[in-house]
Amino acid sequence: MVDAREITSKQKQIAVSEFFEKNKHFLGFDSLQRSLITAVKESVDNSLDACEEARILPNISVQIDRLKGDEIRLVTQDNGPGIPRDAVEHVFGKFLLGSRFHAIRQTRGQQGIGITGVVMYSQLTTGVKTKVTSKIASDSSAVFVDIGLDTRKNRAIKSREKRDVWFDDITGEVVEHGLRIEARMKGKYQRGKQSVFQYLRMTSIVNPHATISLVVRDRDGEVYEQGSWKRTTDKLPRVVEEIKPHPHGIQLGTLQRMLRESEERKMTSFLRHNFSGVSMRAAKEILSLAEINENRSPKRISTNDANGMLNGFQNVKLLPPPTDCLSPIDDLLIKKGLSKAIDSRFAATVTRNPTVSQGNPFQIEVGLVFGGDLTADGPIEVLRFANRVPLMYQQGGCALTKAIESIDWKRYGLDHPGGKGLPKGAAAVLIHLASTNVQFTSEAKEAVADNDEVFEEIRRALLEVGRGLKNHLKKKSQRKKAKEKFELINVILPEISKKSSKLLGKPEPNLSPVITQIMNAVFCEETLGWNSEQKLATCIIEVYNYTARARAYTILVKWPESDTVKIAVNPLGGRKEAKGIWAWRIETLDPGCSTTINIGISGLTKGDWVDTDIFFRGNGDIIGATKIDETLLEEIRKMEALSAAQNEINEQYSETEVNHLIQRAETAAKSELEKEIIETPTPESNSSSIPNGSPTLFDDYNTEELE
């Protein structure tokens, strides 16, 4: 029998870098093709993050050279802020080192394993160190250094370090700031859906502020494939703010650690200063439920007390966490990105309001394009993104794909055999999940794990763009039929009239009343264009009355309103109905007559506004327009007013002041409630006034409204 001491003596700790060396598939290095895509992904993601944090419009180039056998040379370069000399070895030569892991805000990477994984894989497969060139603006020269990795000690191995002036390989100009990475590794470049080209194409869609280029060369130096995606906007993503953790996402062990490490003296201060969404009122209620004295030191909280606090977190009404930690892409920029990569005739986008899952804020954006050069024979193209990063693999196991498959797309004009799997048609669907904590199915971050709240938000957004597609196809079909009918009538009737009049020797009659009776419809057609002289996006709406009586309508148009996008030309005036919806009243539209509405929009560039929705109020349908949903319009107005009020409060008051105002409102509401309870007869004193089982004042009191 082997002695237990002998068994345990053989156990020894391994470094995290040594673990990843033997399990490189966890990082996405499990095949030659995927290894190359992973290496490009980690480099490009880091470049985008660095440029955005430094508020620099990114210029990123990727060069891939095929060498002997399966070896390739990967060179990526950006115009970011660069990395200081002392930090280079830590950034490239140490796993689980990063600035974003503990920060609760939207970022592309968090774990600090990505670029170090590239260094490790290169060294593991070719034995060649990674060449790093870095230049920061304040230094007169750049640092050139070769980086290897000591996997047993999880640290970098530096060699051939020097400082010199850095000249760009293509332009020959001196580089003022930026980063260049050259890695030699085993990899395989392939064309197709799962390729470096496709990854960069997808990256450009959700990062329209970036210019990205790709050059792939064969062993003889000839260009094998290349791509260029220029930025379509100079607007950088908004700066995200770091937030405190929300109690709904806290587990027992994390709470105990926070209590041990706290410098606060009182439990009320601990709860308010270490968590988001906890007002003074909420802090006191949590401690009351947990039977913990408010003045107790956090360091003296037992496990039972901590469990009581967790119970309080779930049973006390808390404010939602702030959402300025998220950076959505924006509807217009999604359309710009999609138009840059996909030639389509119709585009619909939806940005859902931020919401929370397990204490983590998240936001869903969906875009749908239809027609153009998209193929109609096979399944629709699915473009999945998490925090602006493309998801290339495990499409079938991803929650984003499952949400698409859960929709009955036949209702919206796409072919969906059996109602299972992806629909077929000339369409592409983009889904972007922005979150402070994206839950992936694996360490390689290739698919989003199942989450009920995320799933439902995606479904709602998909249903909305689906309705947009349905209306587009319906409008297109109606217009086609009406146009064919009109053209037929305008060709045949005049010919009959002409010949009949000639035979009878009489003048040709006025056919307008006859054509109007035959058509018997109101027709609407919009034309979107670009005024190059005034630099305005234009929209011309023509409404024709082909009926026997006069009509009156209100015409509404959906336009891309924002802080920088305004209506500059509007001869007919009209009024704003809601954000992004403008209306004009047509008092009288006589039979056989038409009216024209035209507007010019400033703040856009050519090609930004390629599709819109026309709505109407009034009796009788309009071919080419949709009757406005008044309930939905009212909801839009309410959300707009609520958002404006929240922004005004945030601008005028600090978080502490907001919590103080909430507390004052709650106190006043409770005082008024107690007063009303005293004055309200009870069932015992007045049984006739309040029937048995009827709701009382307690039932009507809703604390959510106070929040």
C-alpha cells in the first residue's frame, strides 16, 4: 500500500501560464485556422480599446505573410497611445494582468490573457519571440524589444531591447505614437465565413469610427487577399464610466471579502459607498431585515449576518444600477456600419433601453438588412457581437442565435421551413450585446451563454425589426401592384379614347375622373436623396388622391433625429410628434390631386439616410404608408419624457443628492400614507363602504412608483 504522505509529496503548484500552455484550446488556439483568427482578434481588440480610451480615431493595419510549411508572420499596427517602456513586459508577458478585470464597465477584454496568449502560442509553435515596437507621444524615440514567456514563472523574457526613431514601413514617415506587434506562429489562412477577412469585416460594422486594412501575401510575396474598411464616422464611442457592484449580483463569498476589506466604520456607510442602487432608506431596511445594528463595524459581520444581508438584498426595493457604464453603437451608426459591409435595399435598427440581469447592466441592439446583393437561396446571415467584438464560432450554441430561431419569421416575410432553425432569405441580422459582464460559454469567448433576461430583450428587438421588414415588404408589394395598375390604365385608356374619338370625329374627353374611379386609392411615395450643394439629406413625400372624394390626413415620417442631426429645410412646417417622428396636416386633398412634402436634414453624410417609414392618421388606407399606432406613439413619448427627466436630474444633482431627494420623497409619501390610513374607514367601522375582499389603501400603495 502506497503511503499517503508519498502521494501528497508529489503534488506541486503550477503557474497559470503553464496551465494555459498545456490547455491552449481554452484561449482559442485549438486549430491552425482558429489560432490565426484568435491572434488577430486579440491584437485588434486591444488596439481598439487603447485608441478609444485615449480618444484617438483608430487606424489599424493587419498584415499576414505565408512562410514555409504552416508558418505565418502576423503583423498588426495601430496609431494608439502606445505602451510605456516599463509596462511592455507586463502587458505581453504575464497572464491575468489587466486594468479591466475589477472594473465594472463595458470593455472588449477583461481577463488579461489575450495578447499574452499570442506570445505564448508563437513561442510554443515556432520558438520565435514576439517583436514589439511601442512609441508614446511624450518620448522622443520608440522602444524595440523581443518578448518571450517563462511559463513556469508567468513572466516575460526580454531580449534585443533598444530605442530608436520609428519609421512607418509603408509611408516612411516618423511614427509619433502607436504600437506594432510582429509574431511568427503556426497558422492557416483560409477564405470564407470563418476567416480573418470576415472577422475584420464584422469588426468594421460595429466599429464605424475605425479604419481597418488587411493584406495577405503568399510565399512569393504576391497579394493573396486584401480588404479595406474606412471609417464612416468621426464620432468615437462615448466614454464609459466605472460603476460600483449592484447587490443583486453579489454572492456570499464576495460579500464576505468586501466586508473584511472595508475601511468603513458603520454598516450604513458600507452599503451606500460600496454598492450602486442603495439609498439610505434601502440600507436601513436591509440591515433591519438582517437584524444588524446600523453602527456595527463591517469587519465584525458573521457568516449568518452576511446571509441575512443577502436576503435583504432580494427583499428590499433597490434602485437599478447606472447605465453610463455601457456604450451602445447607436441606430444610425449600425446602419452606417452595415451599409459599409453589405449592399442592401432595406435596413431597420432597434436599440433597447438598458436593463439589468443579476445586478449587471446590459443593452441589446439589433439591425436587419434585406435585399441588395444578399443571397436569397440559403439561411440568413447572422452577425453576432458582444461588446463590439465579433463572435465567429459556436453559432448554434449561442443564446443570440437561439433568440433568432425562436421567432416565427414567416409572419414577417421570410421563408422559415417548419418554423425551426434559421430562416431563409436575402437578409442579414445583427445582434449586439453590450454588458458589464458578458457570460460566455467558454474561455475562448465564442458564444453567449443562456440568460432569460437577455434572451427576452433580444426577442423583443427582433420582433420590432421583423415588423419593420413586414411593413416594408407589404408597402413594396402594394406600390408595385398600384403602379402596374396605374401604368396599365394610363396606357390602355388613352389609346381607346384616342381611337374612339377619331372614329366618332369628336374631341378626346378628360380621362382624369375615369382614372380616379378605376384606381380608387390614395397613393404615397417617398424619395430619399442627397443635396450636394447644401450638404443635406433630403426626403420628398408625394401623396396622390385617386378617389372620388376629398381626403384629409396627417402624414408622419420617421427620421434619424439626434443631438447633431436636425431638420434644416421644412417649407410646410408641421410639428414634432416624438423624437424622430415629424408630422404634417393635410387639410384637403381633392380627387385627382396630389401634394408634396419635402424636408432637408443636416448633420448627415451621403448614404446615411437610405430608408424610412411613412405613417398616417385619417380615414381610408394609404398605399405606401402605415396607420400610426397611437398607443406605441404614446409609449415613445413617455419614455422620452422619463429619459429627459433622468438626464436633467443627473446633470443638476450628484448621486448623494439624488439619494437624499429620494429619501425625502419616501418620507413625505409615508407620512401622507399614514394620514390617509387614519382618516380612511376600516371594514369593521363601515362595512358598507368597503365590500369584503375589496382592495384597500395598502393594496394601492406601490413603492415602485416612489423609486
